Amino acid sequence: MAGTLSRYFLRRYLSNFFSTLVAIFGLVYLIDVIELSRRGKFDEVPFTLVAVMSALRVPSFVEQAFPFVVLFASVFTLITLNRRYELVVARAAGVSVWQILRPFLVGSVLLGIAATLLYNPLAAYTQALSNQIETSLAGKAPTETRLAPWLRQNSEGVDSIIGAKAVSDHGLTLGGVTAFVMDGEGKVKERVDAPKARLEPGAWILDTPTVTEIGETPHRVDSLRLPTSLRPEFVEQRLADPQAIPIWDLYSKIEIARSLGYNAQAFAMHFNTLIAKPALFVAMTLVAATVAVRFARTGQSGRTIFGGVAAGFVLYVVTFLAQALGSNSVVPPVVAAWFPVVAAGLFGVTILLHQEDG
């Protein structure tokens, strides 16, 4: 009987999880399509391309919302079971709150493992494809809201600064490129604008750039070689989006960057966050149980849902701050990734023990 009840609870929980996931996916997709459509650089782009690009971006956005999907699915499932008096009957039959939550916790662990090992590589792949499309369009855009960091480089006696509007191929391809070449006194002597640049050994290769020299009329050339001493590992660490790198490749890239003396904290933070995801899902389930496992009379569900949303929001803020601290080397990435998880888990366990045993 206990196994049958556990399978029933697990089936209900997984069903609500995937229903919530589909709803959030559709909502995020609609919002992102509208956002891309209103950007100036997509005015001349066919709507079908905008729709495809948005569909490629959404999996990465939804991946960040997974903990809230777990939270809402857990709260909704427990509230529904309470309204149907199924939890009341189970508790009257001597089933403890931990036996009730066991299938939820098992489901959260399985979902966390799947999100880390299966969904993340898929989301990273689609995000990389989206970055490639954005990079190809960035050179045609008059304005761009997202700017990559500027990189200073000096090679073959040429001192320059390069930046871009969009980045793809893990930082090796730039779109909407702007470079400033300095003279011997450190003053700008020419500006180079190109729709695209590719990092080759020892140089950036700029396609059809427009060169503007001081006191001269801007002129376009077919190609321009801009010497650089930057290594691909450094460029990737500075410019690549960690969201576009699957978990299977993150660890090796972190080790390579550290072996060369580069700062790889942002990638390490993302890696540890992915590793901690199953535990985070469990913590979210425990937090949901603190506000939804007790019987709620008719008309009290609103307060229960609000309590769950408030708890999830607080946990999100703490997680966001921890990730910022970990990415900027204020605290070790392992500590930053696991502190919100452990804190939320201990909070949930403490509240449930108080509710169960007094």
C-alpha cells in the first residue's frame, strides 16, 4: 500500500511539474519574441528568423527558472492533495510527513539529475546557435544593448583595444566589432569597424572592415589582420557565455584556464551551480512542504501560495547574490553554490520537524 501511495504521489508531482514547465516555456517564449521584435536591430529581419532565434534562446532562460518550477509544482500538488483530503486520510492512517514527502524528494533528485546531465547540454547547444545568429546580425545593427568587455592587446608592435556587440563560438567569433589602434604615445590613431572578426593564431581577422584614420576619409577594405597576443583560452574566459557551454566541457575548460593562470571563477561558479542543482531541487521541495503540507481550509490556499512564492523569491535573491560573489572571487565558487542549497534545506527540515513533532 505504501508503495502504491508513493507511486501515486510521484506521478501527480511529475505531471504537475511538466505541466508547469510547458506553461512557463510558452510564457517565456512569448515574452522573448516580443522583446526581440521590438529591438531596433531586428527591424529588417524576417519574423520567422526572430521566432527561431527566440526558440533557441528560451531553453537557457527556462533552465534558470527550473527551481521555481519545482517549487510551484510541489506547492500545487500538495495543495491539490490537501483539498481532496488525500493527505488528511494518509496522515490519519499513520503516514508521517516524511513518508508523504519521500516520493516528492525522489522525484526532485531525478529531475535535478536530468536537468544537469541531459537538459543543460541541450540548452547550451541551442544558446550557442542563438549566439551565432546574433553575431551574424550584430554587424548590421546600428545599436546594441549588450556589449562584451573591451580587450587590450599588444603584439608585433601594434597596441590596440577590441570590443564587440555579440559573441559566439565560445568567444572566438565576434560580431559588430570595434577596434582602436594606438600610436607609440598611447593615443588613438585609427578606428576599425567590422561586422565580424575571427580569432586566428596570432591575429584577429576582420571581414570587410571600415578604417577611419585621424584626418582621413573612412575607407573600406576586404580584410584586415589585427595582431594579438591573446590566447583562445583567455578570450573564451573573458567573452564566452558560460550558459552556452555544456557541463561536459566546463570542467576541462576551467582546468585549462587555471593552468594558464587565467581567472575562471565565472565558469567554476556555473559548474558548481549545475552540480548542486539536484540538491537545490530537494531544498525547494522542502520549502514548498513547509507552507503546503498542512491542511488548509477553503479560502486559505491564497495565503499558502503567497507564502511559497515569497519563500522562493527570498531563496532566489540569496542564490543570485551568492552567484555574484562566487563569480567575482569574493567567496569560493563551491561555497557560493552550496550555501543557498544547504540554508534552504536546513530551513525546510527545521520547519517540518517543528510542525510534525512540535
